[in-house]
Amino acid sequence: MSFTRIATACSALMLGQGCFVIADLNAYEVDEGCDFEMELQEFQPHVEERMAFRIVEPGEEGQPSSLRALAVFETLGAPNLGFVLPNAVPPGRHDVDFFADRENNGYDDPPTDHTWTIEDVCADPPNVFPHLFDFSVLEDPTRLDRDLRIAFTGMGDGMGRAMEVRVGLSAEGPGGIEVERTVGLYRISAIRRSEFEVRLTGILDRDFLYVVSIWVDLNQNGTYDNPPTDVSWRFPVAGINAEQVQFNPDNRNDDVTRLSGNLVTFR
Ligand SMILES: [Ca+2]
Ligand SMILES: [Ca+2]
């Protein structure tokens, strides 16, 4: 079954009990922390590279920092772009450590990778950041005990299209699942294979329930459009099971989402 047929089928089900409309990710209520708002400028050297952004809580003296949220761009895809992770920064001072993974082999100290830190991300958002050659050695943060690993198959209909995976920490509220905090974003600028894996390391706790939203920019306009123009899915994942998630659009009967607005925007 194609992406489009899945979306149409589930849209019809929305009238009944099979699907439900999700909360607007851009409309999270922000607690004492803030949205993580980042704006990159003139990142031409890294358009074809993987980039990772870690929101970290600095440790007490001599202690390592702790990872609180993670955004990965596989690849960056554009020299000028902004993104917002709704309510991703918890209360208290948090920094963002980010790097361009120049050999696609994970973090290396500069100048092998290009690496930067912005302190206190909630102080003056958005964090507008022109490309600089003033690099910081990044600390390896303490992580939570679970990765999110999604094995994608049957993604041939999305070939060449951008795809996003969003991960929210969920709390159950009246009327069903309610997403409260963004802990992960994984963006693929163009799907290259029908089978691949997405992995966000150390952002989940085994004892919590999360909500994963996935969308594919089927019409390639760089903007999220409600199904069936684009396709999107949403499903809960328990932290304990987060390292063995299987995703094949032909085999799933998840709730089709109607996200509103993009987390990532190109300038
Ligand atoms: Ca590297
Ligand atoms: Ca679109």
C-alpha cells in the first residue's frame, strides 16, 4: 500500500475511533524552561554533513553534564535554517552543544569536527548563530538508559523526500495521550533507501511513555501539509521497548497525525 492510500484510509477512520487528531506540537504549554529555538546562518560548509544538537544540563563542579534533548540532521540540507523544539529545555540553566560530524563517524574533538557551545539557551532566544571557526571541545554528557531505535522498511514511496521523526515525553491526561516535552528530533533531508535505521542515543528513560510522530514531505515543498498531501503517523513507545521499534507503513495502523506548522524552516 502506498503512503497516500494509508493516509486516506486513516483520515476516514478519524471520523470514528481509529484515529485521533494530535495536539499541535507548536502549541505545547511551556513550563519554567523554554522552547529550544535555533537559527543557523551561513552553514554552507556543512550542508551535506550530519549535525547534532545536544541540550545539556551542566553538571555540578567536576561532574559531567546531562543530556536532556537531542536533535540530529542527516544531513543539514541548507545553509540557513531555523528550528524550534517545543518545550525542550527544562527549568534551570541549560546549554546547547552542537557539532558538524565531518566524517560521519560520531563526535571528534575540533578541528576534525566543527563544534560549538551556546550557554544558557533560554536566556535570549532564538539563538542566532552565524558559522564561526571558534570551536569548543564538547563534553560527553551523561545519557538516559534507552536509545530510540526505529528500523524502517517499505519506505520506497518516500525516496528523495525529507522525513522527520519527533519524540515527545508523554503524560497521560484526560482524553488520551498528551505530549508535554520534546526530547528528540531526527530529520533526514532526503530518504535514500527503502530500509534504514534512525537512532537517537540516550534520550529515553525505561520507565516513561513517549510519543513518536513521523512525517514525510511527500510533495517536496519543504513544509508540512496535512495528509494526504504529506503523510504522518503518531504512536506511543514505552521507554523499555524503544530500542526495537519496527516501522513499515504497509503494516502499521497508527493514528495519522495532523501536525500544524514545521519545527524546521528554511530561510
Ligand atoms: Ca566525526
Ligand atoms: Ca509538504
